[in-house]
Amino acid sequence: MILKIYIVFKIYKENCFIWINLIGEIIQKDITSSEILGKIVFPSHEIQKIVKQLGEKITIDYKNKDLIIICILKGAVIFFADLIKYIDLPFSVDFMSISSYGFKESNSGIVKITKDLDENIEGKDILIVEDIIDTGLTLSYLIRNLSVREPKSIEVCTLIDRSVRRIADIKIKYVGFKLEEKYVVGYGLDYKQKYRNLQSIYELKTDTIKKDIELLKATLNK
Ligand code: IMP
Ligand code: MG
């Protein structure tokens, strides 16, 4: 009997969750019906499920450790905010903001730290939270930079791993989703600083990027 009540409650709870997410999508219809966004790649209920699983795994792995979770601004902020709610441990958080040195240098792996950590990480267990890892150049620079500060350990948790374009050889301990060549926006990920507020992750229509790349090339050739 108790088991039956539990199962009914669980089904009810999960359906409610999907409904709440669906209502959220409908409210956001003005943005999602734009010319720029393509299909949903990862729906919000799927994202929440994966984020919860990641949080639970991190909880097990970091028991009795001196953990600092670092959010890489701005893209990881929504993922980070959801993820830490599922980590049932005492830990501190810190933020870091980085930007690449522009179009020509974007493959050099040289990034500028625009906001550094507030905390001293020496002797601490560090978990870096990223939105998406593409070439891996940004992250490998970051890991090198943080290693100098002598933390006890550094691990990485990314919502999306797009390994097809990987250049830097990096170890990623926690991965939410794997993705092929698509450029995606939503749930923190941006295109020209927009669309971070979408609850699901959407594909960007390729025409949009093509036009931008052509424009960039034309400007550089002038
Ligand atoms: P990487 O150095 O090539 O690994 O670049 C990773 C960073 O580029 C991510 O942290 C994102 O900020 C950004 N990025 C890469 N791919 C995408 C995407 O599909 N959508 C939005 N941002 C992206
Ligand atoms: Mg990022």
C-alpha cells in the first residue's frame, strides 16, 4: 500500500515537473519563434534530470573533502545555480570570468582573466563548472593558471562536451551531454550575449552563423 502511494506520488511529481517546464516554454514563445533559433536539442526537463544526477554523483565523490566550486562566467551561471542545489555537502563557491583576445587569436588558447577568484585555493579540492567545452583551449589555460596556486585537486564538470573540435587534451570528470557540431544557445549559453534565459537548449539556425562569419571575414579583409 505504502509502495503504491509512493509510486502514484512519484508519477504525479514527475508529470508536474514536465508541465511546469512546458508552461515555461510557452511563456517564452516570443523568443523561441524567432528566425534565429532552430530545434530544441536538450529540453528543460531532460536538463534538470541530468543536472540532478551530476549533483548526486558529486555529493558522493566529494564527501569529507575541502571543496570549492568555481563557476566560469557568464555561460555556466544557470547550470551552476541549479547544480549546487543538488550537492548535499558543505562547500564554498567562487566565480571567475574570462574572455578570449578576439577573433584572430581565438584559437591560440590565450584568454584574459576579467574577474579572478576571491578565495585562496591552496590545498583545496577544486571543481570547475563550465557550460560547454569545445576546443578545450579556454579550459586548458584555466587549469594551468589555477594549478600554479597549488590546490589539492582540480576536476571539471561541464554541461556539454563537444569533443569533435577538441584541440587541447583535457580530462573532464563530469559531463552532462555530448554534442556534435551544432552551435547551441539557452540555459546560460549565448549567441552575441543573447538567449541565455531560455529554459531549454536550442540549435542556432546555421544561416545565422554563416552570415556572421562572412561579415567577419569581409571586415578582416578590408
Ligand atoms: P573552447 O575554448 O573552444 O573550449 O570554448 C569554450 C567556450 O566557448 C565555452 O565556455 C562557451 O562560452 C563558448 N562556446 C563554445 N561553443 C558554444 C556554443 O555552442 N554556444 C555558446 N557558447 C559556446
Ligand atoms: Mg564558458
